[in-house]
Amino acid sequence: MHDTISKAVLITGASTGIGRATAELLAARGWTVYATARRLESIQDLAARGCKVLALDVCNEDSMRAAVATIAAAEGAVGVLVNNAGYGQEGPIEEVPMAEVRRQFETNVFGLTRLTQLVLPGMRRQHWGKIVNLSSIGGRLTFPGGGFYHATKHAVEALSDALRFEVRGFGVDVVVIEPGPIKTRFGDTAINSINAARSDHSPYARFNDLVASKVREAYEGPMGRLAAGPESVAKVIEQAITARRPRTRYLVTAAARIIVGLRRVLSDRAFDAFLRTQFEQPAAP
């Protein structure tokens, strides 16, 4: 029987990037951290950093149930859920295969949603919990060639807003983290998703090449100087879960503040015009 409040932290997608940096930081600060990933071998080294490690696939119901049950048995409940697992699917709407569209939503939205459903009963019982959803500046605006990725992040924003209202009375806070470009493998994954579907005969061939170059530039070009390491996001996550009254949204990186600020002041047509200065629109020859 657990008669104290559990503040055990469950982090998804902890094998690399933001998830790994968050697991390492929180464990170092004394939190009980359950770092998870699809492949257990990819996070085994985190055990030496003070984390408990579990296999968890956010696209698999049994895997999610088992991880939450393991933590509940040991700690009483999941006290903090960091929904970090996700990736970026790039490519024009017309050409991305529906199987890839479904996989994108299954990972970025449906897995996040189902895991949230599974941890909420324990949080409600103890009248304390923190749910941290990793969104992106891509949840506030949309760049060409990334429609499906942006759609998932817009969905995360909407789900978080509804959930925040629904669970606040149970003592559960819902926080959205909105990073700009972060120096992780995320950009490589996005570029690989373009390359996988690339065809020289596609009417979008030139556009795909440009999108790939823009993604690379965001991390390695001039804009990359405004990018930050995953540790910067980890620090904001710690700030959010330790705050008595956390903000609903946390923008991370100077690039994020600049781009979101620009989108806020521009009309839709003006923002489209800005995008045309950055991307060549696909068109008939």
C-alpha cells in the first residue's frame, strides 16, 4: 500500500535527444526516473546514471500497459509523464504513403493520448500529477513539406488545452513544451523520410530537394546558430514540473521565439508570402 504521493517520472523516447537529456538531468536532481524506449538496449547505459529503464513502445497497447503497471506496482503511480517520443515525417501531402501517415499519427498523437489515459487514474487517486507534452513550434505554425508532422503537433496542442481544463480539478497540471530547432537526430530523421520517398520523376522532386536543404539548414546553417542542445529543453521540463503553478506553454530557443512572434503578427496571406521567399512553390512546368 502506497500512502504517499508518487512523483516518479516516466519519460518516453529516452534513447536519444531530449528524452535522454531529460532523464539524465532529472535523475541527477534526485527524481525517480523511469527512462523508456522501444529497444531496451538503447537505454541500458542510463541505469548507470541513476535511471530505472523499461521497454516501452508507444504504438503497442500491451507495452504501454505493462510499463505503467510496473511503475504503479513499485511507486504507487506515475507522478510525472513526459510524452517525448515522436519523429518528423516530411514530404508533400500528395505523395506521403498513407501507411506512413498512420505511423506518424500513431507515434506522435495516439500513443501520447493512450499513455496519458493509462496514467491519469493513478494521478487522480493521489490528487497530484504532471503531464508534459512535447510539441514544437510546429504546433503553432506550418512549414511547406511538413504537413503531416505539423498536423500531429497541432493535435497535441489541442488535446493538451482540452485536457488541462478537464484534469486541473484533480490536481493534475498539463504543460506543453514548444522547442525550436534542437541539435538532435530529429533533423536527420526528417531528411531521411524525404529521401525514402524521393523520385526524380515526381512533380515535387525539386521541392523535396529544397525542403531537405531547409531542414538541414535549420540545424547546420545560419539558423542553426540559434538552435540549442537537448539539455536546454530538459532544463525547461524540470522547471515546469517543479513549478507550483506551471505555465501552460514553454517556448524553447531564441529561434522559436522569433519564428512564433513573426507568425503571430502576420496574416495568413502575409505568412504565405514570407514562405515564398524561403521555398519555391511546386508548379506545372
